[in-house]
Amino acid sequence: MYLGKTAGVVHPVDALDRCVPLQISIGSVPLSLFIREQALLEPAIRRYREFAHNSEDGFPIVLEKRETRAEESGEFSYLLDDAKLVLRSQGAEFHGVRHEYALDSLLRILLTMVLLPQRGFLLHGATVVRDGRAYIFFGRSGAGKSTVASLSPKGSVLTDEISLIRYSNGCWQAHGTPFWGEFRAAGQNRLVPVAGFYLLKQATEERVEALSVKQALRALLPCVLFFTSEKRAHETLLRTLLGLIEEIPCHRLYFRRNAEFWKVIAA
Amino acid sequence: MSGQIMRNPKLAWREVDGEMVIISPEDSQVHELNETASLFWKHAEGKTLDELVERIAAEYEVARETARADLEELLAALGEKQLMFVAPEAKE
């Protein structure tokens, strides 16, 4: 499945008349959300307002009100509670989406698949911009992502929960996402070159420890959002992560719950 | 034991600094092999245990019994994690 280009796509369903798509772009992936339900469209417009994008060739996503049918299948499908994502090369269908949170979840899953062939992925991490470069603080739930974000200057946080990383214009870039945790912010739709990755480890001192290639891979893998069990997709992910680790330094950051950690990162 | 030794075809893997990192896509389990197991992973595919015993015994000048015991132990460990297996012999 190749999802890199979306120009010239055919809409997955025909009956889209009188439904103006909500055009957004996340991680430089243009998306056209066809939402007929006014009760869902309005919160979606609010939620993704910072990611509005005027594009004619967004990857079409059609939200269907009806319940998921068992026989619904595409090149990739994923069931999340009552909602289901069906992904085809020409577009995607979201079924049974009842609220914006389900929409948000399916968008994340979709993006993991769309970004994969483009050397991109989503990571459980906070992205903080300092001196024009992005620092990714990653770790599982409770590692301290939101704490790091809360200790960073206002406006410097691209996301406190889900970081979007992809290779473009000859370097690894961190993109802002509308996927936030405790901050509940609208996000910032911009991209910043990545300075480094920091696996969070709460401690009684501030210290940075460089990770070997294998250690970095072992640290990153469980924090990547990934929803497919396809072998080739995992091979692509491995290749992407190893390419990234070759170019971008990865560390373990021991930190206390204060902003002193910037001193050891800068050192 | 003369069936061919095979890697589990469902697994995704890459070599990192001479050692294998293997992912099981079905459960996202990550396995890391040490240097010896990584060599086995690279070179045992498609060979029989008897062939490997002969090769190890010749190259490292060890007794066949020793080579066989070591290889069987390694194969059993990899088999337990469902990383490699011995394919059943084709019937004539």
C-alpha cells in the first residue's frame, strides 16, 4: 500500500454531494474530513482549528454514521471500541464515530499508517522547541511528558503527549499535533528540526546518558504508536527508527520535577 | 534431526551492531539475540542440524558431540521463543 501521494484520488464513496470537507493538515499530511453530522462537525472544527489547511487534494476520510459491519474491510482496518477505521489506497472510512475523541483516536491510527512509508511516525512524547530546535521527551504513561511540558516556556511546547516525527527536506523534523494530553491545547501547526530524543526517567538528580543504537531502538520501539501486525510494516518501522538513530542523538534523561534538566541538556 | 532449520517467517528483524533485533508483529514483542545466537540466525537458515554440526566441528576444531549439544541447546532456546524451528522433512 502506498499512501504517499494523494493527488488524483477517487473518493471512497460516491454520495458526498452537499458535504463540504473539513480540510486539515497534520504532519504535512493533507486530510479532507467529510463529516455530515453537525453535532460532530462543530467540535471537530474547533479541535483542529490550528490545523486548518486549504487543499484540494487532501486524503479523503468519510465519516459514516452507521454502525460498523462485520464484512467491512480494506487494505487495513482497525476496530476501536465501537468505532472502526477502514483504510484503502484511495481514502479512508471512519464508521461509528460518536464523538470527537473517537475521531481523534482514529485520526492517530490513520496517520501512523499514512506516515509509515514516508519515514514518519507518532511517538508517546512531548516536543519542546528551544533555540529553534525540537527536543523530544518520550516515555510511557507517567514518565513525565506533561511535567516537562509544564516546566517549559509558554509557546515552546508543540505537544505534551503525542509527537509526530518525519524525515523531510533532508532532515528529521518534529511537527506540532492536535493530539494533546493534560494541556488540552489546540496545538501548533509548525515543524522544527529535531535536536535530540530524551527517554524520561524520574530521579533525584539531573543527568544525561547517551544511548547506544540498540538501547535507543529498545527505548523508542515501545513508545511508537503502531496498530498493524503486518510484517512489512514492522520492517519499515525498524528501518525508519534505525535511520533516525544514526542521525539524531538519543539519551536517557534523569530528571527531577523542575526545569534544571535544561542545564544538563545544554551542557 | 535432519529437517531444515528455518526462521519464523512472520518476524521482522534487523541487524544492529552485529546482533539481531527481532520483532514479533503479532504481539509487538521485541527479542534481542546475543552475538552467538545472531550468527546462528544469519547462517542456519535452510541448513540441517547435521550440516551445521559438521561445519562447526571442522571450523572450530571441537568434537561433533560438543558441537551438536551446543547447537541443540541454542535451537531449543530459539524454538521456545518461536523465533526458529526445524521444518518437518518432506516425505518421498
